[in-house]
Amino acid sequence: MSGSMLVLAAAGAFVATHFILSHPLRGPLVRAVGEKGFLALYSLVAFVTLGATVWAYRRAPATRPLWEVGDGLWAFVTVAMLIASILLLGSLIRNPALPGAARSAATAEARGVYGITRHPMMWAFAIWGACHILVYPVEKNIIVAGAIIVLALVGAALQDRKKAAQDPQGWSAWQARTSYLPFAAIAAGRARFGGFGGHALGGGIAVWLLATWLHIPASGWAAGIWRWLT
């Protein structure tokens, strides 16, 4: 098996087991082994499949890039990653999709990152995946980043279905005020742009600066604004 195919097999197993355990098998397994037993099994499978993906990725040789990456593409990705960081940090506060917060869906405000999309965390991961494909278009990276995109965006859609089944009234009200696709609710007049808290803007900028700087010691590449400052 070639290096890229090994990466594909491992990444595919990571995504597939996540979906299978999170949705069709979750109920039967929880009834069989309990909530704690299920979480232990889920964590073990995730650890093994993610570890296999990392191992396969590091083992696979880098193929020839599919396109040339210039400063224009880097500038676009730099801005996109700032947006992703703001979405990610903003999603950590008052997020009805987080475990234990489902009851807040009926009354939660669609402001800040939630005015943009009700799945800011998932879209942050998807943007991350797309950005890494754009600036490092080699086979193994496209496979892993593509798996992250699928996991995030399909997972968000499946999460809507599961939350609606668990809390039909509350989650339906939340869906009516928000949108799956970024900016769709704002365009439709159901939400307004603005109301970003300091945790989203300040935290997002801080994480963006730190994460892009860490590319230098971790990979030897200057990413983000550090590409032009170092």
C-alpha cells in the first residue's frame, strides 16, 4: 500500500468510526455499557484511529504540489485563518451545541459568531482544513485536511438532526434564528452581524498569532503574518 493510500485508510477510519459511534451506535452502546463505558470506548477508538492517521501521515512522502503557492494565496489564507480563530474562540462561550448546554437553545441569542452560523466551531475546523489544503497541496495533506472538513461539516449537519430529536422545540427555535451556512441567517434577516465579545475577537487574534508563529519551530515554515515579519 502506498503512503497516500495508507493515510487515506487511516483518516477514513478516523472519520467513519466517529460518525458510527456518535450516531447509530451511540444509543445501543450506552444502554449496553453505560455513559462512562461508552465515553471510554469512544475515546479509545478516537485515540487509536487518530494516532494511526498521524503515523501514516508522517510515514508518507510528500508528493509534488498540485499548484504553485504564492504570496497572494498566503495572504488570503492568513485572513481566513484569523476568521477561523475568531469563530473557534467565540464558540466556547454560550454555545447551545456544547454538552450540557442544550437547554439554552430555546433562549440563546444569535449574536456574534452565532449570528454568522450556529456551528462556528465546526466551520472553524472546516476553514482550517481548506486553508491547509490551499497552501500545502500535496496528497497526504489533502487527504487529512479533507477528512477534517468532512468530519466538521457533515458532523454539524448530523448534530442538527440529533439535537432536534433530543429537544424538538428548543433546537427548532435555535435553528429558526440561525443558519447552518455562514451568513445565511444574516442575509435572510433572521440575525444581525455584530455583538462579538472580547473572548471571540481578543482571544481569536491571540490564538491566531500564537498558532501561526508555532509553525516556525514546529515545521520550519513561517505562516500567517510571520511569513512577512520574519
